[in-house]
Amino acid sequence: MTKMNVESFNLDHTKVAAPYVRLAGVKEGANGDVIRKYDIRFKQPNKAYMEMPALHSIEHLMAENIRNHTDQVVDLSPMGCQTGFYLTMINHDDYEDVLAILEKTLQDVLNATEVPACNEVQCGWAANHSLEGAQELAKEMLAKRDEWAIVFREEQ
């Protein structure tokens, strides 16, 4: 394969085993700040995907709640393939802490009683949400917490 500019396009999606959390990139700024991008994979690529209402709601819930656990989040964005999210953090290099922050955030999703910013003023598609779907995704991800650090697994 020809090396591509986008890191994830160079990842062999047939060899990964979701769920996992993987460091996908590191960039150093001109003033010494370091940005780390994590691939938070909920679903197995090309085998499963998150339904849009559930993905949309868990995005709102995670993006809002993760910032209660750290002030080093730059962005949390869904993947277009609907299999996961990218988490971008500044000046934070502790992978185990990233996993702990993610775990706390997913617990917040399970405890939520509503989706934040789920209205026409604050959201571009407010009718497309599912709190129950988001909570099911969080539950599935948390059930495999002990596997998050394992990106590649042997075929069973």
C-alpha cells in the first residue's frame, strides 16, 4: 500500500480487534505543546457499526462529560465509518489515565437521564438522538474494559 497522509488510512483495519483505545498520532507545536490523538474504537471495522441516533447521542454525552474529568481535551469527534471516535488531548501523555478518564466518562453516559444539547438551538439534527442507544454502546464498551489496551488479537 502507498503511504497516505491520514494515519488511519495506513492502519490495516482487517487486523485490529475492537474494542480498543490506541494512540493514533502525536504532534508537537512550535511552542512545545504536544497533541495526542487517540482512536477509541467501539465496533469492529467492516463488521459492525454504531447506529446514527446512538452514535450522535453518545458523542454529545461523551464530549460534554469528558471535560468534567480533565481540562486537557481538545476535541472528541466521531469517525465517519461509525465505528468509533477520535479523542484529541493537549499536553497529556499518560495512556492509563486516558483509559481511566474514558471509563469515568462512559459511566457518566450510563447515569445520564438526558442527552445534553439535544434541541434545535444547540444541535444540527436534534431529532436524531437515542439516549438508550448511547447507554447500550457505553455498556458494551465498558464490558470489555480489560481489552481496551489490546489493539491486535490473534484469530480465535
